Amino acid sequence: MQVRIRLQKAGKSASKRYNYRVVAISRSQTRDGRHLDLLGYYDPAKKPAVVSINQEKLDKWLKKGAQMSDTVRALVKNLKKN
């Protein structure tokens, strides 16, 4: 099973104010499908945007061979920079 670390949409659709979960999910699942592990969250609606990722869980999944999406890779890079 190939695992991907990517964003999963959450929040209120009526107000178009989405926030996102950072999840480990099977590559065959849809964006909002059942995830394997919740790693953190990202809320772009707040100023400045709020990002929280559990680094231990992220490292565990990366060691198991999971691949990050481009967006998650950029979020992690910005977290390490700050």
C-alpha cells in the first residue's frame, strides 16, 4: 500500500471557510476518504495562517516510505524555517 501525506478538507462549506487536516492516507483514497493517521492541521483563514504538525508522527510515516504532497512539503519547510 502506497501512503501519501496530504491535506484533507475540513470545516464549514456553507461559509467557504475551510481548514485542512494533515493526514497520512492511502494513495487510492479520495481527498476526503478515510485516513490512516492524523498528523496535524492547517488553517489558512486566520492571519497569520496557523500550521501545526506532529513532527514525531511525520517522521514515523516518512521512515515507512510515505511521500509528502507538494503542499505539505512547503508547509513543513516553512515550519522548519520559523
